[in-house]
Amino acid sequence: MTTTIRDTVTAEVTDDVPDTATTLRALDPLSVAAGKHLDHLRVARVDWIRVTKVAEEAGEVVGALIKLQEGRAEFEDVRSELGDVFLAALAAADQLGLRPSDVVADRWKVVSTR
């Protein structure tokens, strides 16, 4: 059985969340590595190509979920595809010259207040 974050996280989310950008700073070098990996795969260094890769991978998550509901896939397939979405988003951030830690932290400040 796959462990989910809900199974492992015991701390409550409060307004006192630690500095999110600092917490996520380890994503920044991974972003560069994901960008270099796409270079290795000869994915063109063009903004729209690298950004649409996120949408492509998101579609694969949906496909895996459909197959899971039909009994033609395992939860691990969904998990793997979702991981690809995260990695594609990191590579897109690298392409656009953004620090993922700052992007996520800035959005969390807005989204968490809704």
C-alpha cells in the first residue's frame, strides 16, 4: 500500500508555517537539474515547449486515473505521472529563470488565505 502525505504528516497547518521559501529552497537545484535533463533528452530550450510539457504530463496523470478507475492501472502509475508533473514544472521554472521556492512560497501566501 502506498503511503500518502496525509498518512505521515502530523503537524497542523497554521498561520505559523515556517518560512516557506527557505523550506523549499532544495527545489531550486533540482529545477536546474530537471532543465539539464530535458537538454539531455534534446527537448528544445523554448519557453512554450518547456512550459507545455507540464500540461502534457498533467494529461498523463488524468489518463492514469482513468485507467486506475477502470482497473487497468495501479496507484503507483498515478503517483509516477504526478511526479512527472512536478519535475516538468521544475524544468519550466528553470527555463523561465524562476526559483521554484520563491514561486511556490509567493503563491502559498495568496492561496493559503482563501
